[in-house]
Amino acid sequence: MPKPVTFWFEFASTYSYLAAMRVDAEAKTRAVEVIWKPFLLGPIFAAQGWNTSPFAIYPAKGENMWRDMQRLTDKYGLGFSRPAADDPRAFPQHSVLAARAAIVALHEPWGQDFCRSVYVAQFAEGRDISDPVLLGDLIDAAGGASQTVLFGAHARHTKDQLRKHVEDAMALGIYGAPSFTVDGELFWGNDRLEDALDWALRRS
């Protein structure tokens, strides 16, 4: 059997949106198991001396990323809405509650649908994913019970689990999202998704 691929995603990450919408179909064609793992880039960036995304720190890099996102969402047939340039809260969004909710949701068969819906709400519809009302609606729409999941998202063990995900990501040398790990090998970026899955096949 192929080795499983761990998909490390951050809800505030533009390129994680692309990967989240593609990974299942690509994995299915290869019969590779994918383990979804939410984490936070904030602590990882802070360890490198950054207080926000490098796309926000370096304007030229950010502008090219937004243009790249338009090209790629057109290519993949995905919706896209660029955040308002004059709203510093619009990117990167505060993703902690969404990540905690995902930890709870991913124990359920509808968990991945919820994760994808968070990305669509943010990057296709321009909505605020830190809003618990929005997250509750997305949980219900995916097939879950919003009150139960959001209660679990605030539980100490869920907060501890997200913190451990960040620590594990750091230990693996992860520095950006999306990232994919398989059998000790690290692949970074949406454009390395297929390479990670193919590597898993080679390690079977």
C-alpha cells in the first residue's frame, strides 16, 4: 500500500485553498490516503521574525500572488474574490477558531466538506471566517451540529491539539502552507501536491 500523505493546511493561506479543493481528486486517482491536518502559520512566521504573512510584508510578492491566484482559480474552475486592498483585516484572516473547529469536524465524515466550505467562504465569497455565526452555518450545511462542534472547538483538549499541530509542523521543518509530508519527506506548495502523492506511490 502507498504511504499516506499528510496535508498541512492553514485556513488563512491562499494556496492552501487551491490544494484543499484539488487534493481529494488527485489522491483518488492514485489510491493514496490523505490525512488532513490544520495548523497555524502565525507562530511559525513569528519564529522567523515576521508579524504577518510575507505576502503582506513584501508588496511585490503579494501583488504577484494575487494575480497568480486569479490565473489558477480560472484554471481550476474555482471562485475567487480578492480582499479589499485597503482593509488590513482582510488578509491574512484570523483563522484560529476555524482551525479548532476543523480539528473537531475532521473526526466526522463531513469534516473535509466543512474545511472546503471555509475556504470557499473566504476566498470565493469574501466572508470573514473568524465569525462564529458563519462557521456555525458552514458546519450545519456540511452535515454537522454547529453548537456541538463550536463547543468542542473551545475545549482545552482541542486548543492543545492545535498547539501540538503547530509544534509538530515546526519539528518537521514546515515553513509555509500548504505543505505535504510523506515518510519523512516534505513538499511545500500547491504546485507540489502531485509530487507528494507520486512520492507516496514510490514508497509503497
